[in-house]
Amino acid sequence: MGLFEKKEKPEEEVLTAEDIKEIAPLYEKVILALKQVYDPEIPVNIYDLGLIYELNIRKSREVYIKMTFTAPNCPMADEVMADVRRSVEDVPGVAGCELELVFEPVWDQSMLSDEARVILGYDIDFDD
């Protein structure tokens, strides 16, 4: 299956409080891994750019990520998605990574983190 082929959303799992307690540190490590992946055209990581729309970790320790790009015709999309998969799968404890690429909702500057706004020179109190 190619990087852009849409899979059905994973079945929702009911996590117990104990599951969440065990998964929480892994969740933080996955976020740190995502912050190591940069859009080649923008000097900001994909997490702070707001390209990650959803991040779930299943009981099996498989990571599900729903993400987008700043533009649908991103010339580096294949490489960025491969970097995301590799970075996440390199996190100790992660059993695998499933990516879903979406373009709804359309990405816009309001999705930038405060850190990204500072790096890019935007006003932190950006309003649409």
C-alpha cells in the first residue's frame, strides 16, 4: 500500500486508566520524534507547523497518525511521510506506524504553534 492510499480509520479501543498510564510516556516520546521531522521548505518541525491532526496509540503500541501538508501539491510529501514513519517507528516501544494523509480541514496559519509563530516571525496573537 502506498503512502497516500487511505486506510479505514482504526477501530476505536477502550483504554483503561492503567493502559493510559502505560502509554502516556510513549505518547510524549512519539511527539518528540515528530518534532525531529521538518518540512524541507519551512524551518519548523511538522508538529509545531500543525500538520499532525490526530495521534493515537493503540494498546498494541501501534501508532496511528492523521496528518496533512501546508499545500496538497507538496513536492517533498513522499520524503516527509517516510521520515515521519521512520522517526516514529524508531521510538523504543512503538510496534508500528500507520499514516493517513488528509486535506480536510485545509491547513492554514492558525494551526501553527506559538513556537512556530515566533520562528516564522508571526504575531503570537494571530487571529484569522
